[in-house]
Amino acid sequence: MALARKPHLCINWAPDPSEIGAQDLSGGFFACNVIGNCRADLSEPDTFETSTHNDGEYENDVYTLNMNYDLTDNLTLVSVTGYHDTPQEDYLSEFDGIREEFILIDNDNVYEQFTQELRLEGNWNKLDYTVGGYYLDSSYEQDWVTRGSFWEVVANVAFGLDLANDPVAADLCRSGAIGAILCDTGQADGEVLGPSFVQKLYQEQDTESWAIFFQGDYALTDQWTLTAGLRYTDEKKDFDGYQSYLAPVERDSVFNFPGKAELDNDWQETTIRLGVKYSMTDDVMFYASYAEGFKSGGFFGRNQNISDFANNQYDPEQSDNYEIGMKSQWFDNRVQLNVAAFYNNFDDKQDSNVVLDESTGTVATVWENIGGVDYTGVEMEARWAVTQNLSLWSSAGYLDAEYDGFLSSRFVPLADQPTTPPQNVDFLIVKYAPEYTFGVGGTYVREIGPGEFSLNAKYNYIDEMETATYNDPGTKLDSRDLVDASVSYAWRNFRVSVFGNNLADETNEIPLTAVSPWLAWSNVSRGRTYGAELEMEF
């Protein structure tokens, strides 16, 4: 069975000079050239080696409480309460894709969230309405440790410091004389970090959000209905990003961070929704709507340095969303046909990229607002109850996505960037926006013996798409043809299923931006998988 993620080292990849922003990887990478675990080209390998199984332990406690109370015949009070606690999310991520322990991240995350919604649902004369409020209180902590020989190598190659064995170098690091590279001050003067020392990272954030809202549907006639809605949102985030530091393996669980960035911000936004609905018959309805969207700003919590946290803040994202469509039932409700056309205009679209961190000689993730993005598309969905036992469905979509006002210095030579303003890069293709999608499938159900037999099969086509903001060569995902099927038998409170996913065994590799000169890795989509499941309800 193929794995969903296959990190690989890539070397000897010389770019086509005509490709804008092409990465020249022909020089190879340290992990490949020195350790000797090399991959000579970009052809997809059949196997790979790792130093660990990437084990993980997870624990989730989820509670929900829904309550309805009829105040009158025409007015109901609804309460929806939710609590989600993740006291343990511990897993290991290997980033090097080789048999040696070069760079692994030990992730220890904790999440907690409480939500409460209260709303009044009622009707008066020709008006159906909902009015209410929403409250969210959430927090997270990320305690990460970077393991392996990576930082030992970086200190030696990039800064000429043998922190593992040289007391003078270790003392310099503890004194802060190496800039953004800091070491554990809990050690005594003259102590070294030892082999394969670790990097410690820690971030935490609290989010509090509340909103009030109203939506009403007013029946002008038996066929025409108008909709209007209003929502006010207030969201506040308090974020602490701690300065990373290097520590000996035996002190990997000690909390001794040398400083932190304390950041906070809050945002308020009022959004509206307008719509009209025309019921041509009891089975055919046409509609048109306009809705405004809002996504708050924030702080990116996976950086190494206080300066990165302070600089890497992003603003809210807004959108104007237009949609027209039809929902219909035909032939005694045996055929359902839905068609919709939409236009979504995003302002200050939020996006992330991995860039070189010159202060450490490694990388940093930058989350930013990149400008406007327009999405125009058409979607169709159909379902057909062929017989009492057989049902079929199909869906199709077309999407055109374009940037509008995307300014960047990505393609300006480094030496010219201080004196050259950002350039318009609207020519880039919007990532994760396949032009065409199509799907078809069906379910056959039949009573056999004491239980029910069912057969499910589906086919999905997803067009090629870019996966990197700047369309880096080698990051385009080819079109995919995915076939899934399952057979199951259910009786009483038991269900036995046999399934197969991606039966055509179609895989695609997406090389990610290289962390030059250290390494590069990639993702390979999951190949053919199959298995069996036993479910019991009680």
C-alpha cells in the first residue's frame, strides 16, 4: 500500500531558461552530497527510505448539546453548545526522506475550544426570521522540537561553529553573539551541546470572537421570496511567539526560552446577505444571491525568531460572492437537477510561502495578503433514482481564477529589490484552482437475508492545477482520474465493508520549493489502497 506522503531529496535538476523563476537545483543539496543518499532526477521513484515510522498519539474529547424550547406557537429558542478538547496531539514529522536522522520535528500540540450559539427562530405574517448571537473562545499551544543532525550541520557549515564539541563556540552562542542563533542559557559556561542537539520552538494563542446576526425571508407572493441578512463580528487574538534556541538532547523538555513576542489585535466587520427566490412550481426553483465574507487576520505561529513573529502579521480577508442558480425535481422526484453560476471577488487574499531566512541560514514561512483574486465558475449536480434499488449521480464544474492587483518582488533581481517597487504578477495562475472537474457514481442496494447489501462506485476527474503561489517549475499537479469502490453488508447494528480507493493506482508528485542548500522534499499522492472495516453501533 502506497503512503500518502513521500519526502525525497532532489538533485541535478537544471531549469529551462525560458521558465520564469525557475529553480536551479543542479548543484545538489547537502544532505544528498555529504550523507550520500542521492536521487539523480525527478522521475517518480517506486520506493523510498526513512529513519522512522512517523508515529503519533492523539486524544480528542468532543461534546455538543442542542436544545430547543417553544416559547410560543410561532417562536422557538434554540441553543447550540460545543466543547472540543485536544489534550494530546503528539506526532513525528520527518522532512529529509533519507534513512539517516537528518531533520525531524517532534510535534506536541494542545487545543481547546468552546462555542455557544443562541438564536430565536420565528415567523410573523409573511416573514420567517432568525436572530441570535454566537460566541467562541479557543486556544492552542505548539511545543515543537527539531531533532536530528540538521542544526549541528547548519552551525558548522553556515557559521563555522562546532556547537556540539567546542566550549568556546557554545559560550558564544549562549551570549547571543551569533545573532538569531541562540543556545540554552541553562547550561554552565564551558558546557557543549553534544551531538545531534535539538532546536526548541513554542507558540501559544487565545482567540475570542462574538457575533450577532439576523436573517429574514419575506414571502412577497406564493412564488417570490426576498431574503436579507446582517451579521456583525468582533474577533480578538492574543499571541505569544517564543524565540527559538538550541539545546542538548537531555534538556529537550526544559522550558527555557530567551524571550518572546507578545502580539495582539482585534478586528470588527459587518457583512450582509441579500437574495431572491422564485418558485416556478413546487418542484422547480430559481434563485439569486449576494453575500459578503470575512476572515479575520492573525499571526503565523510556526516561526523561529521574534522578528519573524512581529513582521509576519496578516490582515483580514474580505469577499463579495454572487450566485444564480436553479434547484429542481423531475419525474415524480426521481430526478434531481441543480445548476449554479457564481462569481467570488476576494480582497486582501491570505496566502503563505516558504522563504529563505538569512538570519539563520534556513527558512521561514511568510503569511501575507497578496491582493485580489477573482473566481468565476459554473457547477452542475444531478441525481437519478433509476429503480428502488439503484441510484446514480453526476457532477461537473468549470472554474476560471485570476489574480487582480497581485504585487510582488519575487521576480525582481535581489540586488535591485531595494530600489525597485513590487511588480504586478497577475499573469500567475491561481493555485489549487482546477479549471474542470467531473464526477459520476452510483449505489446499488438490495435486501439479502437478514440484512442489506450495498455496492458503491464513483469516478472523479480533477484537472491539472498549480500548487505554489509563484508557479515554481515542478510544482504543477497533473490531472487525476480517481476510481473508488466499496461493498458492504449491514444487519442489526453491524456493518462489514470492503473498499478500494484510487483503484487505477494513479499517483502524482509535487516537489516543494527547495530549502537550498540543505535539502528538498516532495509529496506523492496516495496510490491504490484497499481494506476492510467492521462497524458496530451501540
